[in-house]
Amino acid sequence: EEAQRNLLPTFYVNSNFFESVFGGNTIEIIPQGSVEMDLGLLYTKQDNPQFSPRNRSNLSFDFDQRISLSLLGKIGERLQITANYDTQSTFDFQNSIKLEYTPTEDDIIRKIEVGNVSMPLNSSLIQGSQSLFGVKTQLQFGRTTITGVFSEQRSETRSVVAEGGATVTDFELFALDYDENRHFFLAHYFRDSYDRVLKNYPFINSNVQITRAEVWITNRNNTTNDVRNIIALQDIGESKSENIGLNAIPGGFINAPGTAFPDNKNNDFNPFGIDNPGVQSILSPAIRDVATAASGFGGVGVNDGIDYVS
């Protein structure tokens, strides 16, 4: 009854050599899974006088397939083949194939694996890997066991640190990898110095090193946990008048020469002076409230969406 449920029958090999190598004379393959295919025709017609009569209608094929397959094969008692394939799998390592050969317990070679293998290690000094593609062997000489792997690593390890409910991730980004509307300069100083600093790339001719930056993401999903109301100032840390976007710059607003590095104290938009009278700033505590933010700039005319974003 079990043989009748399998899609493929069991094959028998009448060979003493075959039986001595694989420990049996049977070949059994058990496939499981499903194959779905969508085939159709897509016809569109547009009565647009700007198109020629031939281009107003279009006929095309609509084809899609979905395959989910697992395969278990046994050759004798010593060789086993396992394979998994799914066109809708999320990760590549979910599609795997492995050949496993297990001789008798008296042989020096205890096991040979070919395909998707793993190398777990019970050590904190040297960590193993779970997603490898290659050859793995296990040998035994008396009481000594040797495991060797020759493979290609198809995975990577990342460490994520959570502090105060937020995730802290270290990464490196070269200023040369600038992409329009995706990567932005932190201040006009970096924009003005970009060509000079990278003139002899990969040597970066700059004595400025950014060691910490905070990135805030707009809450577009109505998230209620770990959210903050913030106000981003356009001209914070600028020291050149041509880089300040105010319609009228008040007298004494700039406190540093135009060649100064970006710093909060370069002009009177210094956030450290909101609650500290000893720090020169025209910002007042009203800027902390979205409803009264416009009145927190000390009477300086600002435009919402241009000079600041709340």
C-alpha cells in the first residue's frame, strides 16, 4: 500500500558491487509538492485618435508559474538525497539540495555531505556557519574525530544592539556615494568642500570626522510607540550669510567667520540656548510645541516648510 501511494516506483539494481557500495540494491525517490500555472490572454483596446488603428489594440500572453517541490531520494541504505525548491521562498537558503553518504560504523569515513551543509561549533571564540555550499566530511581514527568543510559561505552575521528601546547599528558610508534625493549633505560646509576634499580620492583631504548622527523618520504608519514630535531647522550651524535662507538676517545673528566648521554656536539658532541663558540664542521654549513653533524664533520671520519643518 505504501508503494502505491508514491508517485514513482521503487527500482531494484541486481549488482553485488552496487549493493556493497550503497548497502542495498534499491533506489527510491519520493517527490512531494505542487506546480501551478496561470496561462491567459490579455487584450486591450484604446479608442485614442492619436494612435494609429493598428496600435489601438494589443494582444499579449499572461503567463505565471508557482513551483513548490521537495524531493527525498534513497539509494540503498547509505546515500540519501534531499532537495527543496520554492519559487516564492523569501530567502535563497530556503532552496537547498544535499547529498549525504553514510558508510558503516567501522569505516574511517563516517559521513560525506555535498551541497547545502552547515558547520556548527560549540565555541564562543570561533563561531560556525549555518548556510554553506560545498563538501563536508567526518572522519574517525579510533577515538579521534575530524570534521572538515570546503565550501562557499552564503550568509553573513550581524550584531544588533538595542538601547533605550531603539536599535543602534554601526555602518560606513563614503561621501563619494552621493545619490540625488537620497543622500544629503549635513551642512553647506560639506557641499562647498566636496570637490576639494575628494580631489585625490581615495585620499580624503579633510580634518572633519563625524562620529555621531541621529536620523529621524517621518511617522507615516500611525505608530504609537517610541514616537517624538520634532522640529528641524534649515539654517542650524551655518556661518555664511549666503547659506542662510532667511528673508532678512537680523543684525548680530552670525557669531562665527564664514570659514568656521559647522557648529550650533555659529548663529543664533542655537538649540542649546533654549533653556540656558548663558548660551547666545534667540530660540525660546515655544519652539518645542508644534502649535506655537512659529513664535519661538525670537521675532525672526520664518516660513513653515522652508526655514523649519515640524
